[in-house]
Amino acid sequence: MIDVIVVGAGPTGLMLAAELRLHGVRTLVLDKDPEPTKVVRALGLHVRSIEILDQRGVLDRFLALGTRYPISGFAAMDRPAPPDLDSSHPYILGIPQPVTDRLLAERAVELGAELRRGCELTGLSCDDEGVTAELADGTRLRARYLVGCDGGRSTVRKLVGIGFPGEPSRVEILLGEMEIGVPPETVAQIVTEVRQTEKRFGVGPVGDGVYKVVVPAEGVAEDRSAPPALEEFQRQLKAVAGTDFGVHSPRWLSRFGDATRLAEHYRAGRVLLAGDAAHIHPPTGGQGLNLGLQDAVNLGWKLAAAVAGWAPAGLLDSYEAERRPVADDVCNNALAQMELLSTEPGPQAVRRLLAELMDFDVVNRHLVEKTTAIGIRYDFGPGPDLLGRRMRDVRLADGRRLYELMHTGRGVLLDRTGELSATGWADRVDHVVDAGAELDVPAALLRPDGHVAWVGDDQQELLDRLPVWFGAPVG
């Protein structure tokens, strides 16, 4: 029997597979498409996702193929990020999604995950012992758990009957890559002029003479799964910019809208949802791919604990309890940004007011921490402000960095007191004594996803918290 079947070989599914393999979980990733997609649906990684890749020791692979950009703005209102942002990675990493997908696939396979493409899921049945997956070719596979990472039109979500309420698209944007027939300086001049009023428009080079084109659609298509035709781009470019730029030879064409939907539940027995299968929202702010990666890192160690048999009561359910409110907040702020891009008088008035407020550091900081996901604080009960937050990368007394200790996906007890013990959990938690002066609390217990589960210096309090996240002690 397979331990976990992951349906969907996008960034969420591949990241989850890698996280599961860190803990020795037998993992199979299925994807219905025979080849990886070439469509560039996402263009970058935010601070928290960059930190996660650093925590797992693979960030250098992404840095080598990406470009660092400054963090700025909300709804295309440019404001520099606070100079003292609480992260060692205060930038956006520009990297096309197909490259991210390839690097994550390589990572998952290196760790021992099996990846099968051209395998379409058509049926599911569940019982107390596991899940049976039925494929289009008649193959039946058995697993202890199954996770749907198969996108906004998730087959997994539909098969298990999890509701997906929300708001349908009211506006639609055309997106594609194609060649153009006018000089680059003409493109730049027109784009600068049009974007003074229409922030949902853009034409920019991506290399090899190809341009990325973004332009509002005339309306919302009845069948949004069908890609637009080149003629639709030409027509809308003329309507918005006064010229179609002589676009031709498209690489790929797509569309997206401002629909927001959130799964009623993230779990149905032994079936779970992650990424776009659990939530969809407008791409404003570039949060979608990042939200999925962070879902995967939250879920991975918890699901591995359930497979291994040491998961304490409620651990797997904490995935939904923690991540669904985060997705709800992203849906809200992404939709708000979409509204602020409207050319209508009302949204434009709100936009001008918010632009004034963003000149205040506290407002700008709040929005930056929201969109980059470093401001997330899970509700772990009463305690210091650090409790429930992710721990920034701190320098240890021996010169190492905290994130270098997190490559294996285990918990970490950072202990400046030298008087604490986590002996019964040594197989799940690494105890680091004399953690260094950058840690400004006596001791902190970190979960494998980097969030702080306990802060203090009392041994009994620590012993009370360890079983909540890491199960019963051994020995």
C-alpha cells in the first residue's frame, strides 16, 4: 500500500511530496497531463516562500535561475517596503512558474517520490483503512491518505463532495505570450501612457523576442476552461491601447478572472485538499502559488506524523484550522486589490485614499507583511507575540544559521538556558543549546514548518507543550 497519493504535479503537490519524503513517507504523485505545463501562471516567490526554500536547503537552486526584485506596492501602488523588514530575504524572487515546477519536481524525485504523468483520476472510494483511487485507464491504487492538489477545478474535491462556495468572476483578464510587430520603444511608450489609467494592462518582453501580454477581456467567457483565441487579444488590445501591436505567433494563451472561492473543509476522512483545490482568488499580489507552497509545508509533517503513527489527537485537523483562515484572508485582500485596479470612479477614490494611508509606515508594513505572508500568526493560545509566528533566520552561537538546522524537516528546540531537555522526543526534535544572542527569548520550540510552538524557560511548561505537537515521548 502506498502511504500518500498526491493528485496534481503543480508547485503545491510537488512541495508536499518533497516534505513527505523528508520523513520517509512512500509518496506517489499523479498528474493527468502527459507533460509539464509551459503556461506561466505565476512569476515570482514572496518572502515566506523564499524562507521555506532556505529552510529546506534548496534556495540556491532557485536563486541561480531567478532575479531579485524589491518589494513594493499594493494593488500596483508603488511604495518601498520597510527597510527593517523582519527577514533575511526582503525581496521578491522573479522566476517563471514552469521553472519553479521543474525545480520542485527534481527535488521531490531526488528525495524518492514517484511521479507519474498522464494519469487521470476518475474515481475515489474511502474506508477506515485508506483510499482507493481509480484512474482513467482502469488502474486502481490503494493508499493510506490522498491529497488533492489538482487546481481550482479539482476532481478530488468534487469526488469527495466538499463544497466550494464563493463569488464567480465578474471581470476577466486575457494573458499570453506572443511576438509583436512594432519596435520595443513604441511598446514602452504606449504601455506607459495606458497604465496611467488602466492598471490591468501590460505588454513586456520575456526574452527571445517574445512578449507577455495582459489585457482586460470584453466580458466573462461562458467556458472559462477554453483558452482565448489570438483574435480576441488583437481586438481587446485595439480597444484598450488603440493598437494590437502586430501580435502574432503565440506561445500560449490563457484567461483569469476575479472569482474567489474557499473550500468548506480541507479534509474529508483520509482525503485532504491543498493549494488551488482548496482556494481560488484573483492573482493580484502574486499570492496564489505562494499560498499553495505554504499549505504544503504546513500539511507535510502533520500527515507524515499520521502515517508514522505518532501524531497526537487533533494534529492533522490543525492543518485546516490554521491554513483555511489564511486562505480566507488572501481571498479578501486579492479581491480588494482587484477592485482597486478598476477604472471606475468609486474604486479610484478608494485607491487615492489608500495611497495616502500607505505613506504611514504602520499601514505599509501591515500590507507588506500580509502579502508576503511573514505576518501570519497561528492561534496557539495565550502567550508572547512570538508564539504562533514563524521564526526568522537567526545566527547561532557557533556561526551557523537557524535555517541550516531545518533541512531535515524536524522540530527544533533553541535553548539559551542550557537547562532544558527534550530527551523523550530526540527522534523528532533537535535540541540546540546556546542558541546565540540573536534569539531574544530564553528558549523557543519550533515546529518543522518553522512556527514557534512554545516560548519560555520552564521545563514543565515545555513538557506540557511537546506532546501537543510531537506526540508521546519515547522511552
